[in-house]
Amino acid sequence: MLNRIFISLVTLLIGTANLFAQDVQFTAQSKAVAAVGETFTLIYTLNAQGGNFRGPNIQGIDMLSGPNTSTSSSIRMVNGSTSMSITYTYTYLLQATREGTFTIPAATVSVNGKQYSSNSLSIKVIKNSGSSGAQNQGTANQNHGTGSSGAGVTGNSNDVYVKAFASNSSPLQGEGIVITYKIFTKVPIAQINISKLSSFSGFWSQNLMKENDKLQQTTQVIDGEQYVVADIRKIALFPLKSGRLVIDPLELACVAQVRRQTKTRTGDPFFDDFFNDSFFNSGVANVEKTLKSNPVIISVRPLPEEGKPADFSGAVGNFTLHAEIDKTRLKTNEAVTLKCTISGRGNIQLIDKLNLTFPPDFETYDPKVISDVQTTASGISGNQVFEYLMIPRKPGKFTIKPVTFSYFDLEKKRYISLSSPEFSLEVEKGAGEPGAVMTYSGANKEEIKYIGSDIRHIKVDGINLKIAGSRFFASIGFWLLLVIPLLFFLLFLVLWRKLAARRSDTVLMKNLRATKIARKRLQKAEEFQKSGRQDDFYIAISQSLWGYLSDKFSIPLAELSVESVHEALILKNVNETIISQFIETLSNTEFARFAPGEKTVNMERIYNEALEIISKMERELR
Amino acid sequence: MKTMKSYIFSLLLFLATLTMYATVQRDNIVKGNKAYSAGSYSMAVEQYKKVVGAGYESPELYYNIGNSYFKLNDYANAILWYERAKRIDPGNEDVDFNLNVANTKISDKIEPLPELFYKRWFNAVIQLFSVDSWATISIIMFITGLLCGVLYLASRVLILRKLGFWFGLGILFIAGLTMVFAWSGYSFTRNTNEAIVFAPTITVKSSPDEKSTDLFVIHEGTKVRLLDNISGWYEIRIANGSVGWLPATSLEKI
């Protein structure tokens, strides 16, 4: 903008000097042949001060910018005569978009009120054949020189580009590779700003360059042209899976500093100095460009399955394992630290855990992992330290099984297993813990820890084989066992009923016949009395009395005694006087045999007594 | 009379050969146990299956077969044989334990429908003993009850008569109850058709037709109840109550 103002100023200043009648020349210049996608310039040159420029109506070719007007003038004083030349240029930036031959019609300009037309141009657009690996899609390469000498200046798509290089395009899984992004430029560039970095999916990545590193520049000649080359990103990659992995292109934005010939040459050293001074002449255009690198295809080879250890967890490189324990004799509740160090080169930061089993009674914590890793341009090396803190809670002798670690050695092309020595620990009862008391308090008791689960063991003994489908329930045996006891019970019931009935019958009979029998025996006794057989008489009397009681009250003869008779009669609610009279009669019968006096009189009296008491009893019981 | 004699004779002969055969089978079991202990589980299955093939059954034998299949990681077969063992001896703690372990290994975790509490209790009581044990208890109780009745009738001593009456009544009641338990267990094993899914993954259909709607997917080892059977298809119900149809070839009856 400033340029323009000064140009106008200069034009005003020298306008009056423009008195010379000159041949006005108004020409158009451009490329005769252009490729599709190529940008190029169309320049109209006027050797006079012109105005009212009318640009061409271009069909088939995109107009990116223009017209940009610039002026250069020179005043010459030769032998006192002053001559002045002035040049106006109108510049278009064009881009060919499709194949074919296109005509750029004439442009018009007016000089001193007179119209001038330029020549028309014909441009042939051909297919783009030479696409470079670096997909340089710069659309605004404005490093064209403007000015009178700028014939045939075109934008060059190879002025600046970014390319990605992989150190190894077919690594093993886990083998580190380095991918380097380089920028190639012919023009000065500034403000490199990475707008999109690949996500590196399928890789574990580690940036090898610090964010604020100064870019190391080198120069390199490619196809005869000198380029400034700088590494802009360097990344170590460790493939996490095998197969074909694609690294997406990197995209960056930068500002290319393009020199523009906008110097207004006056021919005067003073003027030149004045206008070409840095303040006035910022002849550098800042063009923002977006660059995209090429995608990189990495085919990752899988690690061999052969000889792969069970504890292999993906470490590839070259490592050493060192394990140490800080003490081997300790007291309960004291902490002990097992320190395992893995050092070497390779994907060391991917090692996140070690294969370690502790005695089950130990209290253990997650390991503290300290990594000390150097990332250099050549890869990653360093060491990873795992600190395991353990606290034994019970006294005893314990062993910590060896720590094992395996990796794939890239040089030897095989798996290598490392193992630490076995550590044995002797844990004594801690002083602060009065063991005996503690065990009774129950505070020391622990829940049973279940380490695994499995089914219970097979049955070996007591297998009771039966014929399939056979069942006791509802079988014949079952029903028989149910029915037979029932039948027995019913049989018993019937028999018992009958027996009871018969027995009750005999009692009744005896009861009814008791008096009869007693009387019969008394009659017998009377006969014995008449015939004078004293002993038989008393036996008959006694029999008749006892027998009467026995039958009447269904008491077996064997159980009869004076006492039992008394009880039995009371139970039958017999009058007390009758009971005592009966018992008196019984005892009289016993005594009368041996009593003094007339035997016939005694027999007569006992007979009457017995007859009387039986009759009385008979009446009483009725 | 002659036929009766020959009948008894053939019965005796049958029993004798049976016991001889049983000792052969016992040898097979011992061989199976040895193979199991040695870790050759497929051999153990083979030996045990010989005994089953000869027409014998035993909850312990089925349990051992289940264990062998479990060790072979064939969980569907393991579940099948544990379930078969459970059929014969419902209250066996070891069978239940291993069945639970095996059920944790299969893909389908089906939330069973909650049963009504009294049903659950009733089932728990029934499962205390096997059907035959309940039947035996019932028979013993019945006979004891009858003896108490005899005591009641025959005794002259008042106390004994009273004891006989009330005890007899109580024991006969228990006999009846245990008979009901035995009968319930018996009818359950008789009338309940259950099966284990043997297809690794199978879609349950809405009707017995390959073209019908897919309802849900179940996996190997899941227990289903069979409700109906139409031309090579079973209507099934899974533990959460969902119902659908499966081809008979994908199932193995317990």
C-alpha cells in the first residue's frame, strides 16, 4: 500500500516532465504452454503513463489475483538533454485448471486520451505430468519477478515442500523406527506451524525433538537446484501390532517470504537510496502456504511365534534385568523393598509391569515405577525401575520367586528370558507386638484368602450303582412294605376285638354264676356236716366263700387275701359292716376247725354264718 | 406250580448275573477314577460312560462324569451331567457346588425369576433327601405309627395307652407328610423336562420355523425347560421366563 502511495507521488512529481512524444507500446506476455494446476503470470507492459486499464475477460483459466500495477521510471540526462522513460506493468496471476487452448483477449489502456490495445495471447494447457512426491499444493507462489524483465516468469510448485522419511519401512513388531519430517525450500520461510500431526495409530510414539529446538539447516542440491533442508519433526515409533500401518501426512502452515521487484528506480543515487531503504522498500511479500507431506506406509512384520515365552509382554530391544532386595532379615510389620531395574535400548517405556508373585501373607502395594529414559535422535534407551514395597504381617520364612522378564532380541533374532535370583526372607516376630496377647484378642485373625476356585474332587468311595430308572418309591417293594404292615395291623385289630369280647363274656358268666356255685358248695358242706366229715366241711365252706368273691369281682384266686378282699369290696361300694362281717366269717371259718366245743354245733354255726353273709352280699350288690 | 418255580429260578439267575455285572462296572469306575487322578480326563469320561452305557446310574458316577467334562473345559456337558446327578440326589452339596462353578464359566448369565417364598421353602425341604430316602422314611414312620396303635389297643397301663395314641397319631401324620414329599420329588423328576443347550450360539425363534422372528440369543451350557415339542422343535423357557423355540438338535435332555 505504501508502495502505491509513493509510486503515485513520484508519478505526480515527474508528471510534468512527461512531455516527450513517444511511441506508445502496450504488450501482453505470458507462457505459451502451461500444465494443469500450474500458476503463472500474465503481464501487460506499457511504456507510457497510462490510465483506465481494462483487463481482458479470460475464459477457461482462473484468475487468482490482479491486476497488480507497478511502475518504474528512469530520467536520463545526456549532454544537457533530459530523457525520461516510464514503464507501467499490470500483472495477473493465473492458474490453469483444465486442458485445452485458451485465448486471452486484448486489454485496453488509454494514454493521453487515446485508446491502445494490447496483443492477444494464446495459451495451451497440457496435462500435468510431473507431479512430485511432495504434494506441493502451493497455490500462491508469488515469487515471480515483476518488472520489465519479467518475461516467462512462472510460479514453481517445488519451491517449498515437506517430505517424510522412515528409517525402516518394514520393522518387526516392537522394533523402533524413526520417522523424520523434512522441509525443503528455495525461498526463505518463517513461522512454521504444524497444523496437523499424524495420530500414529498402531504405534507408540515418542517425540525426539524438543518443541523449541532451533531447526538445523543444511543445503542440498536436488535436480540441480539448491534447497535449504531442515528437520522439522523427528519421532521414534514402536509398532504395537503387525501388518500394514499407514502414517497420515503431516500438515503445516508456513509463511514464505517472496521477493517482489517493486523498487522504483529513479536513476538518482539519492532517490534510490531513499526509496530502497528498508522502510520504504519492503520488497518482500509474505505468502501463507499450507504444506502436506506424503503418507508413509510401514509394513510391520510379526514377531516369531516360535519360542515365545509365556511371560512375554512385547518388549523388543536389548535389555538387562537386575533385582535387589534391601534386607533379608526383618521383623513383622517392617517394610522391605524389592527393586527391579530393567535397562537397555528399545521400547523400554512400554514395560509397565513385571511378572512377580509374592507370598500370600505379605501386604503388597502397586510398584513405584521410575523411568529414566533418554530420547535421542537414534532411538530410546535408559532404564525403568520398579520398586515393590512389601510388609510381612506374619513371622516365618518366606521365599520370593525369581522375577522373570523376557524380550525379543533384534540382533540375535530370538527371545531371551531374564530371571533374577530367588530371595529368601526371614521374618521374626516384631518387638512391638506382644504375640500371645494379640492372638487371644482376635485382632490378628484374618479372613481366609481365596487364591483360586475349582470344582471339588470326584467321588471315589461309596458309589452306589443302581439300574438306571429303578426307584424304590412307587416300586412293588414300596407298596408291599406299605400294605403288609397295614394288613397285619388290621388282622391284629380284628383278633384283639374278638379276644376282648370273649374275655368280657366269661367275666359276666362268672358273676352271674357266682351265687349258684357258692350255694352248691354250701350244700356239699351241709352233706359233709351230716356225715361228720369235719375237714371236708371246712374246705367246702372256705372254697364257697373265696370262690364267690373271686367270681363276683373277677379277681383271680391266687391274688385273693383278706387285705385285697377288703380293698376290692371298698372299690365296689360295699357297706363297711357287711365287709367286716364277711371278713369275720372268713376268719371264723379258719379258726372254727380248731376251736374247742361241740364239733357239730360249730359246724352248724359256721354254715349259717356263711349262708347269711352270702345272702347279705347278694342283696347289697344288687 | 412249575411255572412259578421256573420264574423264581430265572429271577435268581438274573440277580446273580446282575451282581457279577455290577462288579465289572465297579472296576470300570475305579479305572475312570485313576484316569481322572492322572489327568487324562477324556479317558475317565470313556470309562465312566461304559458304566452308564451298561444301564447303571448313580449320582456319584454322574458327578464324576461332570467333573471330567469340566476339566476338559466342556462346560455344557459338565452342566448336563451335574444336572443329571442332581435329578437323582437333589440335596447333594458337592454336586450343587460344582454346578455353580460350571455355571460361572458359561456365556449366559440369566437372572432367574424369583419363586414364591412358600414354594422355595417347600422345594428346599423336598431337596433335603432323595425321593427314595423320603420313601424309606415314610415307610418306617408308617410302621412305627401302626406299632403305636397296637400299643394303644393292647396295653392295660393307662399312660402307655395315652402315649401310644398320641404318638401313633403324630407319627402317622409325619408318614403322610414324607409320602407327599417323596411323591412331589418323584413327580418333579418324572414330569419336568429340562435340557442343556449344546449349540455354541443359537437364536431362539418365535415359532417352530427357521424363517420366524429371532427373539434372543443363548449360548452353550444354558439350562432350558422344555414346554412343547413339534416336529423337531422344542418350545423352551429359560430361567428368566422368556419363551421361544429351538431345534431339537441343539438340545440335550437332562
